[in-house]
Amino acid sequence: MALHDDLTAIQRCVDDLVRTVGRVEQHADAELAGVDFRRVRMDTDHLRESVALLRAAAASASAPQAPPAPPKARPDLVTIPDTPYDRSLWTDSDDEGLGARDRRAP
């Protein structure tokens, strides 16, 4: 449980940091409330999300693992015949990298 307690302490510290940044931003004058606080606010939000991911990973690691699901049945194989395709399927197609048949490549 030590890991859980440590992650909870980290979460409390990050929450305190978010509140403190919000208070400082409110009390700062106009020149300090620009881009610098936006970046700090984004960084604190990112920290909060990272701690949430850590807590979720720790919770899933400590949870009992479910037995693995049985393998899915393989789909039936489709046999492709060796006979040539109908050439009319390709009459209006372009050769890859060469363009249309009646034009010259660059």
C-alpha cells in the first residue's frame, strides 16, 4: 500500500500546486498574466493528468488479473485462383508511377 499512499500524496501536492498557480494568476498584474501563466497552467494540468495515469496503472497492476481470453477462431481462408484476371478490369486504370497508357511519362 506504500505505492498507493505515495501516489495519493503526489496527487494532493499537484492539486495544491494547481490551486496556488490559480491564486497567483488572479493576483498578478497584467504583464505577468500573459503567456507565462498559460504555460504554467498547461504544465500543471499535464502533471495532474500524468498522476492520474500513474494511479490508474498502479490500480490495474495491483488488481487480480483475469484469465486470458481464449484465442479467436481463425477466419476461413479464401482461395485465389491462378487463372489470369479479366483484362477489361484494367482498361481505364493507370500504371503506378507511369501514368495513363496513352501518355508519356515525364
